[in-house]
Amino acid sequence: MSNKNTNGFYLRWARRWGTDLLKAWIEQLIGVLVAAGILFWQTRYGIIRSGEVKANIWAIAWPYTCLFSVFLIYHFLRAPKMLDQDRQVAIDSLETRVKELTAELRAKDEEAHIGIEIRDCRINARLFGHLGAAMRKGEMDDPALAFDIFVNVWAASSFSHQRGVKEYSLELARASGEVVTATWLPNDLAAYHIDSKEAILDTFGQVIEEPRRDSLKELHAEPFQYSVPQDGWLHFVFDAVRLSEARFSKVTVVLKDSMGLTYRGDYEKPRELQGGIWPNKM
């Protein structure tokens, strides 16, 4: 224990001793006054002669002195016990408050979730290796192909504590009710870009659109903090779905957190084939 802590303890001891003495003195003051009053009236009415009191002052005073000394020593030794009781009361109060706050957080967490919004969705057909098979089957009107699907996701957590992410997945709902799950390809979007157009003024002051290439910000499986949103692109691959399904069926991003709970975000808008996201090297 450091000197500072030791000095602080003795200071608290002295304060507690003084407080205890004052409280006990006030409570016992009536008894002291009664004893003094009895002695005063005994002297006044001659039951005890004044001369005898003066001659035997120490004989009369020593029992009171002993009692007062015992009183001081008792409260001096009692002070650490009272300090410990005060500390235990404070600990119990803090533990009760912690339990109350924990219960409040649990109640909030029962209502909390991770909200997911799909803001954009692009598809590209992986034609090579599948186009010939589709032609042989006579399915050119609606061929079963492999598709890259890129989804732009915004997500935020209302949990009071950090929430880890285990994985993302993508589901496609067929008209038959069957659900097809795509393969997630994390950490590969640095190899892709998205085509866009930028409005600029030409030398004649006319607004024209210039093509541009933008990189794709990837949404990684990073823990969510309370009310701190995350956004970015996710890349998935379907091995074999119909063109009509890739373009028009509802797709759902599914996030599985570190506790095994899942959260979903749907996208039902039509998607254009070859949606403007391409490999950097073609």
C-alpha cells in the first residue's frame, strides 16, 4: 500500500472516529447532564458537603475519567469496523446499480438488431463455359448461367455493445419457393471497377458526360459499434440460375453475427444484365 493510500486510510479513520464520537456524545448527553445535575443537587442540599467534594475531587472524578477513557477507546477501536460497514454499503449499492443497468441493457438488446439496406445491385453473366450448354439445351430465351452479383449494402447496429460479424451470404428466392444461396467472395473487389459518368463543361460551355472508372469500396466482416454505420460492396457468385431469376427475383443479403443471430435485407428491383462492374484486367 502506498503512503498516499495509507495516509488516506488514517484520515478516514480519524474522521469516522470523530463523527462516531459526536453522534454518541449527542445520544448520551442526557445521561451526562442527569449525572451532573444529581451531583449539583446533592451538593446544594448538603447531602454531599461542598468541602468533601473539594477534598475528594479525584476520588469522585476518577470513575468518570475512566468511563470517558473507555468511551474514547471503544469508539476509536470501533471506527475501522464502521469504515468497513460504510464500504460494504457502498459496494452493495454499486452492485445493485450495476445489476439494474445490466438488466436495462439486456432489455434494450432484446429489442436491438442490425439493420441492413441494399442500395444497389448489379449482375454480370459469366457466359464462357455456360453459353454453349445453354444453346444445346435450347434455353437461349432464359438460359441457366453463372452470374457475378455485386450488392451495395448499408448496415448499422443498435446493440449497446460491439457486435462481431461471422459472415455475409446472399439468397435468391425462386418462383417455386426454392431458395438458392450464392457463394461469397470476400477481399477481391480491388480487382474490379464500376463504370460511371461525370458531368463536365466542354470548351463551349456545354454540359457533357465523360466516362469514368471508380474503385469499389468493399464491406468487410468487421465488428459493428453502436450506431456507427458501415457501407460498401459485397461480391457473390451464383453457379447456375436463370437469366430471368438473376434479373427479377428477390435477393436477400443475410448477415450472421458472432452470436449466431441473422439479420436480413431484401432487394426486389430489376437488375440490368452486365451492370457496369468489370474486372480491371479483361
